[in-house]
Amino acid sequence: MAIKAGVGTKLKMSATQPTNWNTVNPIANITNITGPGMSKDTIDTTALDTTGGYRTFITGLKNPGTLTFTLMFDSAGYNTLKNSFDSDSPYYIQIELPDKPSGGSHGSTFTFQGLVTEIPLTIPPDDKITCDVTIQISGSVTFEQAA
């Protein structure tokens, strides 16, 4: 398997569940994406009669985490994010990585629902306007390997 750079990654958002993600336009001008930041709680099950001197654990609830990304300001992309922020319902989100094999139909994807929780603008006098977006993921994250 070849290692890939992130150039070509697409982030798509939709208020309704798409039947075909290829019909959803990606948000343009994203410079970096961090997440999904999934984690899992653990529950300590160490008892007084536990042997070996090590604590023991079982798994608890899973946290799908957050997704963060930086957008170089683009009114169409910002409008999608603002609509999502104003909505009380989670949006459908897909990240497609640029690892599509030759002749394949798509790169690896992460698909989930999320709520936009932060969209602060940074407006410097001598640089590009950016927006550092935070999305709280809600529910499970589905990973599909490139095909």
C-alpha cells in the first residue's frame, strides 16, 4: 500500500442523508482536518483478590469525539457551516481520503453525523480570513476502505 499525502481529501456535509455522496459538493478551501478523535472509556474492575499486581478493566462507552478543520473563508462553505450551526439536528458528514486505487470507485471514507459547535472567524489585516471549525460527532463513525 502506498502512503498518500492529504491533498485531494474531500469533506462533504448534508442536512439530509444522501443516497449518493457523489452528488454532494465538497466544502472548498479546507487547509487541514483533525479527527474523528474517537476514544473509549474504561471501567476499573480491579478487586482485592485480583492476581498478578495489575489493575483490570472492561470497556465502557465509546466517544466518537470531535472533528476540527480550518477553512480559508469561502462564503458558500461558510454558509453550509452556518446552516448546520443554526440547526438543532446533526448534519451528515463524509470525509473521503485521496487513496482511490487505479480504476476504483472511491477513496477510503469516514461517514458520520455531527453538530457544528464552533465557527469562529479570524480576520487578520494582512493575511487570509480563516474559520476554525469544531464539529461534535454524534453516534458511530463508519469507515469504508477504498474500493
